[in-house]
Amino acid sequence: MTYLEAIFKVLLIGLVLGAGLPAVFAAGLVAYSNGSGGVSADGTTQAPNPVLKFLGLALFVVVGLVILVAIAWITRTTIIHHTGVDLFPFLPTK
């Protein structure tokens, strides 16, 4: 692997997790708030949309799972050392 390929991979992952994850969270906020219904500025009411609320909650769960897996990935060698449990047995450790 050349240095250019390595830099490109790090840049791509940084963009996906650095900008993509907050964008998914923001999309979840928009979906959840639009699904809750409410009263508009002109006085009209909107009925709640359970599909949008579920989509918003599903996006929140995805963001939470990505964060938990990232923490487990970062601390995997410490977890193996203290508990003997390998959370990622299919990937080699250093």
C-alpha cells in the first residue's frame, strides 16, 4: 500500500464518520420532530406521523450503535486483557 492510498483511506473514513454520523443524527432529529405533529405558525395542526417518529428513533439507534462499537474497537485490547473476551474475534489484534 502506498502512502497515497493510506492517506485516501484515512480521509474517507474521517469524512464518513466525522461528517456522516452527525448528518445521520441531524436527519433523525428532523424526522422525529416532523413526525411528532404539532401546531404551525398559522394555527393549523398536523397529526403525528408514527413512521417518521420510528425513522427518527431508528437513526438515533444507529448512531448510538456506531458509537458503542467504536468505543469497543478502541478498547478491545484492554477488554481482552482484563476479561479474556474478544469482541472482534474475526479481526487480528496487535
